[in-house]
Amino acid sequence: YPSPSPCLIKTEFQVQDIIEIDENDQTIKLILKMNKEWKDSRITLKFTEANKPISFPWFEITDFSELWRPKFHFSNSIKTEEVSEIINELDYVHPNGLYYSNYLILKRISQLLLK
């Protein structure tokens, strides 16, 4: 985990689509976009005028399989899966900032009062 611990993570959830509502099972299935932003002092990219990206201070990290990313648990969830068809992205925001965007399909129990 990044220092200082605990790590402050700014999180935003956006409902992209409602896939299914099951009144009998009291469940709802959604596509969510999750945006997470945090600082990680262990990661520092050095830029010079020659290699500084046009998008500076933003820089897209294409291989982030080895980097720590926050994981979330949704209470009352039956199933949560990442949407692999949609590109998840991780951006570095100079200095030491990270911004991760991903899409999830979430099926959860929800007391629905539909009329």
C-alpha cells in the first residue's frame, strides 16, 4: 500500500446502464463506471522537455499489471465482474498522482419497491 497509510482514495461511481431488475429475487444488475484517484509516493516518473507528453501533467500507463490499485467490495453484492470489453485505464498525474477508471457489472440484492 502507498504511504501514508491508510491511503486516501477519492472515488466516484457512475451508473452506465441498468441491465436487469428482478422483482422476485429483489436484485438489480448494473454496469458501473468507477473512477478512483490517489497519491502513491513510490511512483515517480521523470520527464524532460524532450520526453514530456503533450498531455502533461497527465500520462497514460499502458502496463499497470504490477502496480497497486485499490480493490472495492460492495455490500449485498451477489456477483461483481470487470467488463473486459471496455478498456480500463490508469493515468499518472504528475507528481505521484494516479487516476484509475474501470467498468464493472454488479449484481446486488436491493429491496425494490416497484409499483
